[in-house]
Amino acid sequence: MNVNDVKVRQVLRRSYELDHGHYAVGVELQPYKLTGVVVGSDGVVMARTRRHLTVMESAEVVKRVAEMAGRLMDDRLGCAFPRSRVCVGVQVGGPVDPDTGTVLHLVNGPDDHRHEKPPPYEWVDVPLGAELAFKMGCATSVENDAHAFAAYEQSLGVGSRSATFGVVLVRDGVGAGMVVRGERISVPMEFGHLQVWQRGRICDCGMRGCIESQVGNRALTAVVKELTGRELDGLEAAIALTDSNDPQARQAAAAFRKAGTSIARGIATLLTTFGPTHVVIYAAEDLISGGPGRRAANSFLHAMRRFPAHTFHISRDCHIVTKPLDAVRGAHGAALIALQSCFGVRLRPR
């Protein structure tokens, strides 16, 4: 087959897809920013974009998501492309009801930054899916961010090696998603609020000893501040202090060891409950990239990889995979979920 034949086949396939295929716009909604992608029914990302938000009031966010998704559709598929063959999937960092597309709770928690904070916001029972569908005239889905990353891994990551695996997402807080025997478990899984310390710190949720009382950008920054008495401008500053030659660096490292142990105990719960063969940890690159001079990451990873010490002995055989956070993967996962829930398009792991 010559080069011209290949090009002709590509044009014909593309023409057929435009006439018959389904598409999804996936959107990752984070505090004050959006990431969007367009995905075809083959699961391939065709276009992507990012946008900052000035406010997080739900009606304004719906408007901005609709504008971004609409522009992606028009630019990639054409203004006349029928909306009946396009769906929109949104993922958010909080509990949702995927059956109704309702965001049950979404809030920006306190932090230790010295910079001026953006205005606080809180969503309770916001019908994001219904409002977005009304605005855009197409099918929608809404899912938790960790579940979106699990959907991405199922089709394009460890799903090619494992039918049962977990994903742990470390951001401001901590979330988790599970795929069991090839089926993604789409239920509110408050992994970050598993209580793993009997006499631990008080979590933002009000309980004591949660994983999120020790792990996540906010908690880790706060714990290092408590141990050293230093004013710190976020996780990057906490890691820099820990990796430095400062006399308090080793005190700061204790926070990262305890954070790793917290995740290890959470992984042990996933293993005992579901028996995954793999657990993928998504986190800031500086938190999971160990090596010479990286005391914070080394402390965190060493403690986290001791999960077998906290696990029922039959369930200890599990591979830990670490990956840096990538908003495009989150948006991609939201699009894959939308394709399946709205059009029944289910990709095989590859």
C-alpha cells in the first residue's frame, strides 16, 4: 500500500466518522480553572484547551463550561455538526451523584498560603448535568475526579494489565476510584476520610485522624508548618524546605513520612476490600519523584511502599504505580465516561 492509498483511507475513515461517529467533550473543573478536550469514539483526543475562571459561582461556571465546550465542538467538528451525536462529561473534585448529574458538595478548603486568597465558594446539591444539558442541548454526565482518572487508566493505562485496580488522587485533598473485574465502581468513595490515625490531627471535615488530615497539598503544608513553626506558601515551599540543608529539614521530613504512612494504610483498606493487583498514585511530581537530594519525596514514597505491613497477608501482592498529575488525563477520563454513559461507547483497554 503506497502513501497515497494510506491518505485516501484516512480521509474516508474520517468522513465516515463525521457522518456516523459519536464524540465527547471532557472537562476537568478545578478551583478557578477549566481543562477541556474533544474525544472521538475511538478514544483519541482530537483537541484540547485550558481556561481560567474569575469566579466559582455555579451558574457562571455552567456558562463558562458551555462556552468552552461549544467552541471546542465548533472548531473541531464544525458549527453545523449535530449536537445529538456529541456529549459533554465534567469531572469535579467532590462527591457527585452520577445518575442525576448532581454535585453533592464542592468547596474550596482553607489553606496556608500567604498570598491573597480567592473568594470562598461552596456548592451543595447543584444539578450541574441538567443545567449544562439545558444550556448546550446535548447529553451530559458528571463524575468525581478520581473516578475520571480511573476511567482513563482503564482504557489507556494499567487497565491493559489488570482488570482490578485502584487510583489514588492526591491534590488539595485525596480521592480514590476503583475498577473491579473490568467494571468501574461509580459510587462516592470518600477515601480521604478513612480514619487511619487513632489520635491524629483534626481534618477539615471535622473528624480526627483522616487520611486528609495528613495528606493533600493543604494538609501537608499545614503539618510542616506545625512541626517547624515556619510560614510556608504552599506545598512547593514545604518540599523545598524539606529538601534543603536547613536545620529544620529533618523535622519537616517527618510530615512526609506520616503522609506516606497514611496513604499506605488507605491502600491496605483498598487491598483488603477489593484485592486490586495495581494501585496508581497521581500526585504532584515533586512528591513522587525520588532520588538524591529529594528528602520529601523519598520520605513519602518509602513510607507509602510499606503498605504490606498494614495489609491482610493474603492481599499484599500489589504493584504501586506513580504518575504526575495531568489535567488533560482527567478531562480525557471525563470524556470516556460520557461516551459510555451517554452513547454506550465502551473502549477496550489498550
